[in-house]
Amino acid sequence: MPELSSRSQRVPASPIRKLVPHAVAAKHRGTHVYHLNIGQPDIATPDAFLAAVRNWPGQVVAYDHSQGREELIRAFQSYYLRLGIELSPPEIQVTTGGSEALMFAMACAANPGERLIVFEPFYTNYAGFAAQLGIELVPITSSPKTGYHLPATEEIEAGLDATVRGILLCNPNNPTGTVYTVDEVDALASICRKHDLYLLADEVYREFCYEGELRSTLTLPDMEQHVILTDSLSKRLSACGARVGALVSRNEGVMQAALHMAQARLSSPSLEMIGAAAALDAPDTPRFIDETVSEYRRRRDIVLAGVRAIQGGFCETPHGAFYVMASLPVDDTEDFARWLLTDFERDHKTVMVAPGPGFYVTPGLGHREVRIAYVLNTADLEDAMNLLGEAVEAFRGVAART
Amino acid sequence: MPELSSRSQRVPASPIRKLVPHAVAAKHRGTHVYHLNIGQPDIATPDAFLAAVRNWPGQVVAYDHSQGREELIRAFQSYYLRLGIELSPPEIQVTTGGSEALMFAMACAANPGERLIVFEPFYTNYAGFAAQLGIELVPITSSPKTGYHLPATEEIEAGLDATVRGILLCNPNNPTGTVYTVDEVDALASICRKHDLYLLADEVYREFCYEGELRSTLTLPDMEQHVILTDSLSKRLSACGARVGALVSRNEGVMQAALHMAQARLSSPSLEMIGAAAALDAPDTPRFIDETVSEYRRRRDIVLAGVRAIQGGFCETPHGAFYVMASLPVDDTEDFARWLLTDFERDHKTVMVAPGPGFYVTPGLGHREVRIAYVLNTADLEDAMNLLGEAVEAFRGVAART
């Protein structure tokens, strides 16, 4: 039998999805599962999106331009201009979801065997993309106690060597919900300038910022050649299944290389680009986004109250995205998350959460944390958080007896 | 400025698309351009596809399963069963176009620095994917004189060393239209078994086989662990812009790794998977495919007659796909293809073709060949081929004078 490449064996199973078989089994037993494990919002995609797709008059679902549908590139340009960020069309590469933008960004920044710094806990899929590309992630750990804010500059610089080609920042952060301060982002930019590193910035949750100010990396002075931004419409337009994102950079070499990679895969999904362009440009989209963000703020507060109502539960207030990384008074959240699906129920209901260790590279970290995605309506979320509290109590009881 | 990774600089610009600016300029001058340069069919996507998308009753365009929409996996399973190939669902991974399937297949087969054998001329984008993944392609040249059939086993084996992890075969072939004989495919299988290599098989043009028999690699005995098949609905359903393909293998390790890669990018395009599932399963799809193939056979014959009507033009009869690699009596088809767009027109019309060198890795090859994609209706195609013949004469006149 031919040997499977070691790189493909290093692509981790999704820690968010690997409990799925247990969830399926629970549902077969008649137990309702509240999904707090995955960032799939329940909010309806804007009408403009689906209307544009439904009313598309074409007959041939043809390739679109490799750089992206022209009207979608213009829509991204207008969107960024509304944020005060001026971009020319060649600075925008439409991608098949934020996922592809991350692949392109990593491939531009680092050769196989080279490394990128990432702050853990981090969005697990970064590890999957890095493994596919033969890139190593260097984790620098942030702590629940500081609300997962960045470590001091010296600690970050201690992680650098000649093989490190860039720093990857997700802001607002998935999985922690942390919005980094302006000073933190500026400090990172200084490190990148000083050491000639790329700053790979994942800002897909940009609008989901409930307090404070979000410093977009596209506004950083003297960072035009360093910043490679990855964007996505999945959350902003509640259209996760429409695989539409973007890579944005003012670095011409990066954009040229990204275009070549895009040409290799020919086109992003045509019909979904049609919907995305219409929705991103629709006059009531800013209102849609505002309302969505207000709804998420209410949800965040429910989750936060829920975590804090658990004796021994802990979470600094996260200011963005739609995740909370909650510390729970259990020894192993992998066990706990599985137990929630295999052994717990109350009134035929249980909760699914994402165990913390999946968001860390460093072994041994995250065993007391879970990521909670607050993607359910407020009534369900209240119920789910109450359930979670009860479950923690019950699990501790089981643990104490065994 | 941080240094752009060398791997990303090695991703080639699409040779098929790099003449686009000249085509745009020609159109601005009022010249109609017949596009024979790119495999974008003009045939309407089946009604079932668009109807399913338009009538989808959902409100949230949500992530689907990373392995693919369940009904689409079942539709692929039924499709293969109609071909006499029995597959279980875990042997099918839905991908975002055939492109993603190729990336997954290559990443499973080879680590960075390792190599894959490919028969040149070959589908250019293989080089783009390989460069992104840090894989080197080892070209083994096939000749116009043999209709681009495979070289002898000894010649293929001479290209092997410990770093070669697999052989990549596109059958029916893009860009040559060659359908490899049963014996040729069997011989390749023997090489793979003997040397423990993967056989990466790109069979997206499977139905486009006008004469003779296509030996699918999925029917090869004792090759279950070797074959990684890439498939796509782009051509079969004339739905190139719907990014829906599949990776198929009976090798469990490969399928597990592919699923992990798929989990990292979360989901293929949801709406287009809905359309694809409906169309692949629709009762009249076999008829649609038959009619499409008959239409392409007529087109092939027009192109072939057109090439042969050119004095010094040459092409062995290709039996599949919808491409012809034609040898033309010009010194440099790169110059010729550009000249067609910048300097030639008749009755305000010209032709765009893909120059041969872009399909070769070995320098100096392909300068007398062009790839012609026969994706226009028969009347336009007749006109385009007549134009091409006149253009060759005119270009030779220009060349003789300078």
C-alpha cells in the first residue's frame, strides 16, 4: 500500500465536529441537542441574497472571473469604503470562503518547513491549513485570566527566529471573543515592521464588536506590505454555506500570487457570488448587520451570566465575535463534552459544546475550558445555559463518586 | 518588505487566461472574439439544477456537512452505480470543484519536496496546485505524432526514484483529448503496484468518450489502495461555476485525511450542492449527458476538419474530452495567439486559442501547438475554424516578410 503523506496525517480532525456521532446518537434517542459547539448562526440570510440567486436570469452556471465576480469586487470595495478604507480592485481577491483566503495567505507568507506565530487558543482550522501546506504553527499562549489578551512584546519576540515568516491574528477572536486593544494591534505591527514579518489578519468578525474600538490592520501606518487580510461574508451576512470571502492586501506581489492560485482553481461559486454581491450592496444591509450585532450582544450577555452562575465557572467579558471561551470547574472538558451527549439529559434536552484542548497546540492546555458559540435565539440560549449549569453540577457529582 | 514565499511565486499565471487583457482590448475595438481558449461550455445547465436552487425553501444559507450534502453523496453513489461501480458513502468526499479534489489528492499522496509523475502536455492547473503544496511535477513527454498516447513502461519507470509518490493521469485527457487504451491504463496500474505508487486519476471528462472504451481506474483490480480519483460535475452537467466535485477512493487512510482537510474548510457551497444533487439524480440527466456528448462529437469533427484543412496543420483524431491539441505551421504559438488578438480580424471577428507551451513543463516544447476547446455551437465553430485557417496563412505571410 502506498504510504499516506505525513502532512495529510497531521491535518487534525475538527475538534468542533468530532463529537458529531455522539450528538447523532443522542438525537436518535430522542434527546434535543442545543448546538453551542459550532458557529452556525440561526439568523436568516438577507432577502437580497436569496432573491438575487432565485431571480438570476442565466441558463449556464458558468465560471466567473478567477479574481471574483466584478460586481462582487465592487461591492467589497464599497463596503470597505464605508469603513473608511480605500481599496483598488486589484487589492481584492474574492475567495471561496474565508477558508480559501487563509490558505492563500499562508501559502504566500511561508514555504514548507517555515513557521507562523499564532496565539493560542486559536481557530482550529488554522492548524489544518498549515498542515496541508507543510507550515508549522508556533503557539504563543494567552491566558483566560487576562481575557486572552496578547502577551508582552518580549514574549512574542522570544518566539521569533529566521524560520518565522509572519504572525496570524484573529480579531475579534474566535474562539475567545477577545477584541484586542488598539495598543495591542499597534504593538504587533511594530514587531512585524521590526522583524520584516507578514501580519496575517483574520477580521471576519469585524462588525461583531460590542464594546471598545476595533483596530483594523488595514488602517495601520507603514504596514501596506506586511498586512494580508482574510475576510468572509459567512457571519456578516449570515450566509456560512455560501462560500464567499476575500483576501485583501496592498502588497502587489501577494495579490499577484493569490490571483495565480485563484486561476488554478478557476472560479469561486458563481451563484453564491451573485447572491453575495447583491446582499453586500443592498441598502438595508448595514441595518441588517446592526440588528444582527445587537442580537448577538444580548446573547453574549446571556451566556456570560450563565457561565458566571456556575459555581467555579469563569470568563472575562469578551467584547466581540460570537464565542465565549469559558473556564468550567471540571477536570477534563473533553470527557465532559462527550458525557453531555452520551449520559446527560434533562427533559430530553442536552447541550453540545466544543472542548478547549482542540483550540490549543500545546499539550495539556484547555482541559478546563469549553468554547460556547452563542448562535441560538435568546430563549433557547437561556435554557441551554441553565442546562449547562445543571450538567456541570451533575458531572462533578459523578466525578466525585468515581 | 517581507519576502514572498518562493512556492507562491512558482504558481504559474494561467496560460489560458493570461491573454485575457488582449482579448478585452480586441473587444473594445469592436472585434468579436471566438473563445476557443477555455473549457467553458455554452450548453445550458439542466433545468433540475436551477429549479432546485430557485425553489429551495430555506432561509439560512448554512454550512452543510464537511463531507458533503447527504443527498449529493447519495446521488454520486447512484451515479457511480449506474456505471457499474459500487461505492460506500465514506468512499466519496464532496469537494469544491474538481480543483479542490486535486489539491486533496496531491496533499494525501506527497509531502513537500516529494514528486508526482505527470504526462505532458497536461492540464496547466496541476502545476499551480503542486506549487502551492510544495510538490514537484516530473514531466514525461507524450508526442503529437502518437496522438499523445503514453510512452513505454520503461520510459515511465526511468522517471521513478524514491521521491516519486504517484502518477497523475487525466483520462480522457485535457488538453489533448486522448482516451488512453485499456492496455495503457492497465500498464500504468502495474507500474503503480510494482513501485507502490498512488494513481491519481482525473476522470472529469469520463462521459466525453466518442470512440473506444474508457477504462475507469475505479475498475482496476488490486488497485483499491492506490487509486485516488478526482471528479467534477462542471462538464458533465455544464455547471462549471457551481463548484461541485468529488474525491473518490477506497483507501481508508486517504478518505480520512481528505475528510479532515474538508473539515478545515468547513463546507462546500451549500446552494450549489443542492442544485448538483437534484441534477445528478434527475431522471432525464442520462439523456442530457448523451445529447451533450453527441453535440460535442459533432463539434470535434468540425475542429478536426478545420485543423486538417490548414496546410501544415496536424492532429491525430482525439477520442474524448472537448479539446484538441493541434499542431500548426507557425514557429511560436505564443506569438501567434497574441497576434490573433492584437493584429488579426476578418469581418470584425477573431479567435482566441491557448498556446501550447503553457501545457508543458519542459522548456522549448509546445511552440507549434495550440489547445482548441470546442465549446461553441457548430455554426460558430465552423466560422471560427475558417478564421483560424485564414489567420495562419496571414501570420505566415507576416512572418515571411519580417
